[in-house]
Amino acid sequence: MNTPDPMRIDRRVAIKWMLTASAGAVFASRPAFGVPAAEAPAGAPAKPPDGYGLDPDLLRAYKPGDLWPLTFSAAQRRQVAALCDVVIPADSRSPSASAVGVTDFIDEFVSAPYPDNVRDGKKILEGLAWLDAESARRYGAVFAEAAGPQRASLCEDISRDDPGRPGLKPAADFFRLFRNLVAGGFYTTPEGMRDIGYEGNVPLARFDGPPPGLVERLGLTDEVKW
Amino acid sequence: MASVSPISVSDNYDVVVVGSGAAGGQAAYTLAMEGARVLMIEAGRKYDPVSETPMFQTNDTAPLRGAGTPDKYFGFHDATVGGGWIVPGEPYTNASDEEGRQFTWWRARMLGGRTNHWGRIALRNGPYDFKPCSRDGLGFDWPISYEDVAPYYDKVEMLIGVFGSNNGLENTPDSPDGVLLPPPRARIGELLARQRGRGLGIPVIPIHRAVLTRMLDHRAIPPRLHPGNAKAQRILSEDMQGRAACFWATPCGRGCSIRANYQSTTVHLPPALATGNLDILANAMAREVYLDTKGRAAGVTYIDKTTGQEHRASARAVVLAAGACETVRLLLNSKSGRFPNGLANSSGLVGRYIMDTVGAEWGGHVPLLESLPPHNEDGAGGGHVYVPWWLYREQKRGRLGFARGYHVEFGTGKMMPGAEGPYLPDAGGTTSFGSRLKEDARRYYGSYVSFTGRGEMIPNRDSFCEIDPTVVDKWGIPVLRFHWKWSEHEIKQAAHMQRTFADWIEAMGGTNTKAPDPDGRRAIHAGGAIIHEVGGTIMGNSPSNSVTNPWSQAWDVANLFVADGGVFASNADKNPTLTIMALAWRTADRVLDEMRRGNI
């Protein structure tokens, strides 16, 4: 029996992906970077869209959804939470990504009005649609309903660019983008910062530099006239 | 705070100062402390770092995990409010759409301006930096020398508080004993870079930054800064006791509510206001300098941004400290029968010779720094060490292929994680995830080292700004149009930066993910991107070759002064802010002298 290539991307999704990529190019030159409105690339907004503006309250603690509406459906939330936890699962040192609110952060990111978010948000939504379709095709269940090993296997397949399968590149690009977002969302939380050993952001009476022994261990010296 | 509205503006000021940043803050401080009555005009809103600075806020409580957006380019918690690369309703234009010929303009519209978020790197220009043309025949010499400015560097360093050390290196001036505060200990990555830099001949020394590593000496300093002025000494002494030493947390770019670093709003303005001699008018967009019948500056016309109404503020003297380009705009928009080409522009040089800093970066992964025991590396915010330009001899022998130098700033350590996520090398092109991602994040956190090159740009005929013939801002004020071109010197310098840094990463046992680009055109940032723009009203020794005299006083109008970086005749690799403040203090002394002598 002639089995179809498991990594073949649905043609309609692929076309949409291509269209998204070309639309994204309009924003790629980052019109916000001081380019006067008159010279901004065609199609780019003449001014920043409605975000939090130039003078937001910097002291307030914000939650996703406070500044612009979140847009994920219930099914998308389940899927994103499942994918978050494949990317960052719980272990003995820290919880999983979805357990510390990264799903909400991804929703906030995808729903944000800024050009970069609009561009990357489209890629993510397309990627999520592809992931569900591919999961259903392979396992007869959308991603969130697939078994753990099935989810991991699917992610494994899109965690690298395979030169033999150029059609896979959009899925691999999506996965890298999504992974980076999850990592940024997770390691900015108190749990994530603790996990990697960020010990700052506390007031100290004095700054002592590296801990005792470390300078010597690396064969360095700290005797310069400071 | 003695903030005033257009209705309560007095008609009895000695000086009106346009701008409230490093230049305006220092000028207003010196003038008010020495008894002059000052009105400060600021285009942005009032801003109080003590009550508005987000200290200790973490990125998970910020929108988009604190990532930069078009609204807050340097991140959500960055101190800048009301400004950025784009200021709504206040456009500017570029004459060319050619690649590499754009100027990008950062404007902070807030009290204190850019000093609220700046990197606090406070380097002195050296003796060579004031006489560059004499050394290599390029650009211009200043009409003043290091010796003229040194006493003002001393005073500014004592006033604002600068940590650093004296290392006696070429063209890298030492400060007098007791002026600098002790530098903080170096971080582990900085020590490794220092050790491995030695083999490459690269000297790593403590950087100078405007951060209090201990409280200022409130007894000894005020008499040195204000001899014979008991009131100023008392006010400054009291104010210095209200500035805490750094507690080694919270990035300086957010500003500092405990006033441990320098920003105009925490260091210059509070004592100046305490004298009762300073009024601050915020939300006032200066439009032009108007003249009296004798052709002297009579005051400043401004738009009250809250009402759109135009008003005038009069004074005996006008000090422009709006930032180099905004000052150019004000002068060129101040046209009259007597000065049809704009004020102070008989030389035709207003707007000419705009300079920024050459900027290029490079970074790499250093395995020796993997899996180090967790420890707090926040320190004083930015880098604790730097490299002053070190290749004077090679350059003199013609071995580098470009003129003028750069210094190197560092990025190392286990800093507070941001939206971009931790460094993940993704070996073999594989996007890591799952338990491997968690292990990688722990292992590689703090193992990425970055170098930032900041170099000198030589003034050239192709980099300038002028009034756009058709575009106006939302108040109808004509806007600036920029022209920009890097010379081969800057482009080759940027390539040299990346090559040097890549070699350095390898000397640290690290790996470069790609080879540095030999074409500096791809390494160098756009003009304006480093936010060190200076020039446009350069000082000189003759009215034909400059806009101001050696005292930053307009040749054409005796009671008009430029206190900002506009007067720079060159833009050394050293970050301009400390020199701006030193010159602003010197300019304010000149204003006071001229008033005492009855000349203005």
C-alpha cells in the first residue's frame, strides 16, 4: 500500500501560509523604526495601531486580556495548553508552561494589535490549524486529544528543518516561533526564573561579584586595580 | 515643584531654557543655583521618577512579557513615556529612500528627556578628541581643548556621582583623586573576557557610569561646586542626602525612584527648584526664538499643547537645550527680516554636520560560562567594565584602514529573563523542547556574551538636516528633513568591530554561530539609531566656520546660547552625555558672566 507522506502539508494550509508570508513581508522592515509616515512601506500603518499607547501606567500589574481582548476559542486554548506542555513539561524543579499562565500569554501575543504580533500571530494560527489537521490525519484525533507519545512524536518531526522535505519548512518555522514564545513566557514567571537560577531583582546592601571560589575555579583573577 | 502654566509664567526671567534633559537640566541647575531666575520649557509632560518608576516589577506582570513594541520600543518598563521613534503628530522626513541614507530620530517627550532611560555611561572626551583634525586631517578641531573642559568634567562627576577608576590609559582621562566613586566588582563573564582579551592586546577596565556605588559626600562636595554660595551649598547638601546608594537591583533604563543614578529629574531639577529660582513649564512646544528691535533674542514662542494656544516667554537670555536636531529646527524656523535664513545662521551652517555614533554588535556562546552556580549578577544595571579605544599606534601606522576609534561595552551574566527567552543553542539545527529544553535553559543561562562597539563618526557634508519645504507637524510647525551618509571610515570601523569581537569570542573558548560580515554596511546601524546625535550648531573660532563661539554663544546673537550636543565639532567614541553636561555648565557660567558684566 502506498502510504502518503506523513509530513505532507495540506495544500490549502500551505497556500494560506504562503499568502501569510508575503503579507508579513510588508511589515518586515519594522515601520516603527523611525521611518517617517510618508516613507513607510506601502501598506504599513502610518502610526502605531491602538495598543497601550506611549504613556501607559508602568506601575500596574497587567494580566493578558487587560489591554486588548483575548481571541482564542475554547478548542484553541486546549490545543495551545497541550502544545505548551509538550514544549515545557513539568518536572521535579518547576511546573509546566500551561500551569503558570503561558497559554494566556500566547493568546495575548496572538491577539495584540502591533504589526509584529499581527504577522507572527497569523503564522501561529496557521500552524495550529495545520497541527490539528495533521494530528487528526495521523492519529484520528486533534492535537489536544492525541496521546502524549503521539503529540511528542508530531513535535519531534517538526523540530528540525529536513532538507529532504522542503514542504515541511513552514511547520518547522511555526514550531520554532511557538517554542520561543513558550520559553519567553515561561522563564519570565517566578517559577521559570527560579528554575534557571535567576537570583536578582532583590535589594542588596553590597554587590560582592562572583561567589567565593568561582573566579579561581575558572582560572581567573580579580586583583586588578578596581 | 514650581511648575507653571502659561497664565502664571512671569515676565521677569533672566533666562529661558528650552529643554530639560542633560543639557537643559545642567544649565538650569547652574543658573538657578547661582541666583538667576530661570524658566524651563519642556515639550513633554511632567514626570516624577520617585513616584512613577517601576522598581522590581517583573516581566510576567507587563503586557507581552515586557517586550518592546512600537509604543515602548525599549520594553514596557523603560522610562521613556510620550516619545520614541515615532511621535504622533510630529513627523520628520528623510530626503533619500536609498538604503543606508536614512536618519532615525528618537525623541523623548517628557520632563528630563532622554536622561530618564539612558545607559548612564559617563565617559570623558580625551585630549585627542578635541583636536582630531590636527591628528589626522579629517573633520574639525574644537576651538577649546581638554584643559578647558576638565574642570567642568570634575564638577559634573562630583554633582551627579560617577563610578569608575583611573587607569592612566591613552586619551582616556583620569579624574582627580576623590572625584570618582568606587567601581563595582566585575562579573564572572567580564573577568573571563578581560583575561582572554589580554592575549589580543585588548585592555578591559572598569567602566564609568553615573550610578552611586555609595552615597555622595554631602559635606565635602557642595563647597567645591559652589564656593562662596552658602545657599547653594545648603540646598545641594540637603539634596545629596536624599539620594540613596544603589541597591543593586532594577535596570537603570527604568529610571530610579531612590535616585541612585543620574537623571535630570532626580539630580538637576530638585535642587534647582529648591532655590525658588526655577519655574518649569511642561507641555510647551517651542516654536521659535523671537527678537527685540535690536536683533537680540527676546524670548521664545511656544504652543501650549494642552490648549493649542500660542504664547510667548520673555527673558534676558535664551539657552537652547532641546537636543541637537530640535535646536536646529528651532533656529531654522526663527526667520525674520534680519535673519531670513534662520537665526544664528549667517554661516549657513545651522543643521550641518549632524553626527551619530557608529554602532555594531556581536555575541557568542562561551561554554566556560555554562552551568555556573546561580548567583546574583544584577549589579549596577549595565556592564561593570569596558574597553577604551586601544589601537592608537596601529592606526597611526595606517594598519587599520579607517580613522578614529571605538570603545567596547559588555553584555554578560544571568540577567532578568525577558520575552525573548533564554539563550538556547539548538544544536544541530533542532528546535529543542520538552525535558531537553529545560535542561538546556539551565545549562546555557548566562553563557552568552555580547560585545557592543560604539565608535566615532567624522562630520561630513552629506549628513545634515534642514527644514522640509512642505511638511509641518500638528501645530503647523515646519519639520526637519534629514540627509545621511556614512563615510568609508565608519563602515570599515563597524566591520572591524565585528571581526574583533568574533576573534574575542573564540579567544574565550566560545563559538560564533556565523562568520562576521566583512562588509561594514551590513554591520552598522542606521544614522541616529544609537541616539547620540550631536552637531548642527557646531562651535568654532570664527563666525564663518561655526554657529557658536567657544563659549557656545551664537556668533550672530550675543544673548543666545546652545547648551546641548549641537555645539560638538566632533563626536568622539565616548558617549556624549557627560560632555554635554560639562559644556552646559560652562555655557551657564558664560551666561552668568555676561549678565554680570552687563553685556546681555
